[in-house]
Amino acid sequence: MTVQVDVQYAATSDGLPSVEEVETWAAAALVGGPEHAELTVRIVDEAEITELNRTYRGRSGPTNVLSFPYDGLPGVVLPLLGDVVVCAPVVAREARQQGKPPEAHWAHMVVHGTLHLLGYDHGDEAGARTMEGLEKDILSRLGYGDPYGRSDAT
């Protein structure tokens, strides 16, 4: 499996993950997925994610992560998966509020966004169970605990 991750930093706050960490987290989410994959992970501030959230989801305010799957032309097969956009101030704030190590929460957001690029969704109960199970398995393999703070098998 070959994974190419373009990591873009549009935020300059302290505690941002390294390119290597982001690549590791995204690649872990792609294990068992496509043979070749390319994606972008863009780390942004609240202004940029707020605008993206409003424009593409019709929601006001910032969010932690957004995913934009690549929608290619019919019949054209490319290894492009799409873009994951992570808001640095929101991730830092959530980690503090939830009592999580910042690195673990960053890993969760990158894994979560990458799974969305693969077509997973948590819009209904069955989808949420599937996606959360994958997230927990992937993060466990990376050495992180349950991102939902539960010890059950959901």
C-alpha cells in the first residue's frame, strides 16, 4: 500500500502535530483500503473552518474536522481520496475539555476524517457503530485509548 499525504499548515498555534504524525495516523486509517491513496490534511484556524462549515454544510460556527471526498469524473480512476480539514484551536479546546492527551485527540480527528473519505458515516445508529468501532480499533493499534471514553464494545 502506498499512501501520499500532503500536510498543509494554515494555523500556527503551539502543539500542532508533525507531518510524520499526520501521515502515520492517516495511513493507519487506510489499512485494508485502497492499494494507492493520496489525500490532503489541512490544519486550519477557526476562521477558515467556520467559513467551510457554513459554505459546505450550512452550519454556523467552527467544528473540529471536515472531510471533502474527491468526486472524480466517471470512468477516470485516480488514487485521490480528498481533503481532511482539521481546526487546531477546536481540537486543542476539546482535548482540554474532555481530559484527553492532545496527541490522542489529533490522531482521532485525522483517523475520523480519513474514514469519511473512505465513505464511512455516522449519520445513523448503524453507521455510527461501524465508524466508532473502526476508530477504536485503529487508534488502539496506534497505542491510543478509546476516543469515546468507553470500555464497552460498541
